[in-house]
Amino acid sequence: MSSSGSSREKDHRVQHAHHIHYPFWFGGSASCFAAAVTHPLDLIKVRLQTRAADGPKGMLATFAHIVRNDSFLGLYSGLTSSLSLSQLSASLLRQLTYSTTRFGVYEELKETFTTAKSSPSFPSLVAMASTSGFLGGVAGNPADVLNVRMQHDAALPRAERRNYNHAIDGLIRMTREEGWRSLFRGVWPNSMRAVLMTASQLASYDGFKRALLEHTAATDNLTTHFTASFLAGFVATTICSPVDVIKTRVMSAKEKEGLVSLLTRIYRAEGVGWMFRGWVPSFIRLGPHTIATFMFLEQHKKIYRRFKMLDD
């Protein structure tokens, strides 16, 4: 009887938490905190995916190459500005646009379809996450193009570098030198990746978390958040790896190339292995980023509930 009562009490707390309306920006804020922690791993992933034939081939070799040539601060290329702490970074700008949109829309849709007696099914969560991911991909594309370019810039010969001073300078110069359409270069593969990423990350996190709460003795605590987010990161990395490679190649290219032509060229040069090129650094980057994002997000929600005195 005691065990049954405890289970009902836990279910009540979970349902109660679903019905709290959290601020739209929580996901973007949590993602910014996570980006600051995992940016060096993201940089290494991009360098591996775009390296020249004679470039460093492994994650550790790439790490050593960056530190040797650009110093330790080179690991934060694209994140921090050399001019002023107040200047926006490409990485954080991406989170403020892409992640705020996808998390915000997803939470709004999830709340809309959650009732006092039931929560959305997993297929419904996937559909909601796919929709929010597409919108986030479009909203964040300009910052995503800029982020990839700034990360890839240091790997180019000095004569070929774009040398954007900071995020705003990059957006202005891209618009002025290449036209506003350059801000949406790769928007379709990027949006497709955003759909896959959000569906595999947000929906799977909620699915894993729900399964842990309903079918184990786990409670809604840090251990559950860590476990669910770790599993979500593994799923997201595996599903998104091929699209992530394509997105990076398209956005870092100096000349426009059709998607079919790009895929044909990559396949002829690298075989099917290109689909999971950089998978390990992608997981090492995305795993911690997913964990950090959801841990920060859950803490945002916990602090908000405590501030509003909504905790049971």
C-alpha cells in the first residue's frame, strides 16, 4: 500500500510539473551555458569534418594542432571575440536563435497537448519536436553559417581567411559581400538536421525520462536527468551524423555546390565512411552538450518553481 501510494505521489508530481508554464527562453539560456562548456569539442569536430588531406587525422592530433598553432584560446575560436567581452559570439548567437526557438516551440506544443489525465505519446512528441526543430533550423541558420565559418577559418591559409571580427561583423559582411541569401546557405540540409536533432534529442529525452520514472524506482532528480540526457545524446549523434557532415561541408564551402553533386563527390573520394566521419568527437561533444543542456534546463525549471512557490 505504501509503495502504491508513493508511486501515485510520484506520478502526481510529474503531471503537476508538466502543467507549469515555463518562460519561452529557458531552452536557449540552458543551451548557452552548455555551449560555453562544450565549444572546444565542437570546434575539433568541425576541423575533422573539413580537414585537408594532409591535415591531422585524429581528435587528439587535431587538439594538439590547434593549441600549437593558435594557443589554448584557439579552442574557443568562434565563441569569444578578441575585441570586447560585450561582443556577441557566433556560437552563443546560434544558441539564442536556434535553441531558443526549438526548445520554446516544443515546450509550448507539449503543454498544449498535455492534460491533467494524460501526456502526449512518444510519436506525438517526435512530431512536435520535428516541427519545432524545423523552425529552429530556419531561425538559427545565419548564426550557424557564421559559427561554422569562424571555426573553420583558422584552418585555412592566411590569404584565404575571412577574418570576421565577431558575430555582428560577420553577419554584416556576409550580407554586404555575398548578399542576404548567403545567410541561408545550406538552410535545407541544416533544417533537416535540426528536425532530426530535435526529434532524436528532445523527444528521446522526454521518452527516456518518462520510462525511468514510470518503470523504475527513479525519481525526478539529477541522476534521472543525467541518465536520460546521456541516452538522448547517443541517439541524437547516431541519427544526425550524416546530415551533420553534409551541413558542415556546405556551409564552409567558398563556392556553391548542389547537394547531389556534393554527395557524389564525397562518396567517390571517401566511400560510405563519410556518413560517420567525426562520429566519436561528435558524440564526445554532443553527449556532454546534451547532458549539460538538459541539466541546466531542469535547474532553470527547478529554480523557477521555487521562485513561484509551485513545488509540492
